[in-house]
Amino acid sequence: MNLTTKKMNLRRALFSGAVLVSMLGGIGLTASNPAQAQPPTQNSIADPDQPDVFYMSSEDIRSAERSLDRNNCALFNYGIKCAYGNAGYRHNILKSVKRGHAVAFKGNGKVLKSYINKVGLDEVVRELQRLDIDYQTARRR
């Protein structure tokens, strides 16, 4: 029994050492070769305080609202909240919509357009980026 315990401890030590070496190796490779970094996409913004979107067409607004609808999102007084398929969050959001504390996105663009008119396009774009919602249509990519 003592020999078995020593073998298990040796395996654990070797495994944890191998994991540590692989993690450090990965960090070293990433730091030494910055060319492997992902190129920025059209939706990414270098400075989040200065969005590069100054105009959203009605097609873009409808596309973003359809995406918000698919992700089980609703518009509250303080902003947009999404469930992303989580049943518990979805239930709470639906309860809030039924009580009138939130407005559900329908995909026709009216709710998002009213939110843009209320807080401004810059704020909406920042929030869509924070939620990882695609707000540009396929023709622009």
C-alpha cells in the first residue's frame, strides 16, 4: 500500500510539473511572438470612449435587434440585459417584461431605435459591443 501511495504522489508531482511547464511555455510563446495576436475586427474599437460608428442604417438596427431578440435580451431603464440562453435569467427577464419593467426586442427595430433616440448612438454602440452583439449587416464586412 505504501508503494502505491508513493507512485500516486509521484504521478501527481509529474503531472502538476508538466502542467506548469506547459502554461509557462504558452505564456513565453505568446509574449515572445506578438505577431500571433488576433487582428482587430471591424467591430472592435481602439478607444471605447470614441466609437467609430456615426450612423446605423435601418437595416443595421433591425439586424442588431434580431440578434438581441435571439439572445433573450430586454431593454430596462438602466440598459440592455441579456440571458444568452440561461433559463433562470430568461425567466427573470420575461417576468420583468410581463410586469412592464422592461421592453422585449421584437426584431423590427422599433425598440432599439427608440433607445438610440433616448441615449444616443455612441452609448448604444458601446453597450452592443459590451454584450458582443453584431450590429453591422453582412454587406459591410
